[in-house]
Amino acid sequence: MKQLFFLLIFCFFSNFLSAQDQPVRLIIRSDDMGFSHAANLALIETYEKGITTSIEVMVPTPWFPEAVQLLKEHPGVDVGIHITLTSEWSNVKWRPLTKAPSISDENGYFYPMVWPNDNYGPDQALKAQNWDINEIEQEIRAQIEMAVRNIPRISHLSAHMGCTSLAPEVAEIYRKLAKEYKLDIHPEDMQVKRASYEGPKKSAEQKKQSFMKMLKALKSGTYMFVDHPAYDVPEMQAIHHTGYEDVALDRQGVTDILTDPDIIQLIKELNIELISYADLKKVNP
């Protein structure tokens, strides 16, 4: 009996110490490639000169052709399809690739929002529409096929503005298509935790300090940080929507932290291993 007790104690502390020895792995996911020229260039910069490990591309957007070319020029970066069922900005819009009237407004654009909020009435939210699951499936499929045709190394899917959580049947379609096209890397199934700013993030300096605080707080395990790089230039200054008017300034701050030498050095000092979605299959076989 005593031997069994000591064996259990030994196993407990062995597992505890083993867990403590596990590395911190971090995916830096940069979203929304394709919606603007300024975002496209910033996303590539955060990969080339910074810490971005996975880039999410939006297929129906106006700058998707440029995104394709830039990604061809940078074959090392992991790429995901950012499934898009909304068009949120006031001064630039995009439409479904397919004939899908149940998920389009009177002008043929995607609705701005997934869910109703205080800034937009229900008539501007996809959730409140009489959407057709078959049209959603054909649209997601069309986005996948256009992406893999132009960017064959696509490794995974993700959801712009959480659109695939619109309803359980939409999530089911998303999962089904991910498996069908062999893009079924789902971080939530692989014990990947979300990492986010530890503190205020209004200004670029606040972002930097809060990001560094987050890095220092990470314990053993695998994490994912998600944000949206772009440049503070006239093109981005013209892009906004109600409730989010400082887009250019905000996203320039994201670009700054993802390329900041102090942050890059801190990641090295903390022995944080930067990985991509594609790497998840290697660490979670």
C-alpha cells in the first residue's frame, strides 16, 4: 500500500515537472489580407520583418488579386482562408462570389454585421435575415475553391468576424468543408488558448506594453494571438464603420508591435517558439 502511495506521488510530480518543462508556443495570426492595399503590404511586412506566422486572406475582397501575387512572392508564410460573409466598411464593399440573395442586401453586398448591435439595426445584420443554408454552403465552397486554385499551399480555414458561429448548421458546414478540402486544422480542438493584450491598447505605446506584458505572462502550452495589421495612410483613413472610426491609426499600431525589435528580442529571451497553423499538425499529430 505504501509503495502504491509513493508511486502515485512520484507520477504526480513527474507529470507536474514535465508540464512545467513544456515550451510556450505562439501562433501570431494576422487577419484580413485582401480588403485593402495598405493591409496587404503591412501583412507581408509583419511576416518578413516581424513575428506574423499565419496570414488570413479574404477571397471576395477587392485586393485579393494583389494578395495572391504577394503570397506567391513569399512562399514561406502559412496561409488560411478567412471565410467572409460580411462587408462591414462604409466606403468599400464586396459581394458574394455566388448568386446568394439571402445573404446579400438590396445592393447585392454582404450585410455589414453578423449580429445586430447598438450601431446597426437588425436589418443590417446577417443573423436577422432569412438566410438559406444552401446558399451559405455554396458561397463558402466557392471561396475555398477560388483560394486553393490561386494559392495551392493554403493550410486551413478561419472565420471573418466569427461568421461561421452564425448558427450550429453553419458551423457544421464549415467543419464539413474544412475536412473535405483537407483544411481541417482547428486550434480549438488542439488545446490552443487565445492570447490577448494584457492591458489598454488604444495607442501604439499601450499596445506595445500590453503585448509585452502578455508575452511575459504566458505559461507552458500553445497560444494564438490574432490582430489586423495595416498602415496609417490615406487609403486606410477613408475606411471605417460606425463605432470604429480610427481604423488606420489602430491598425498601424498593430503593424508596429508585430515588427518591433524590443518585442522580437523579448520573444527570444523568453524562449517562446513561434509556430503557424500548419505547425500545429506537427506538435499535435
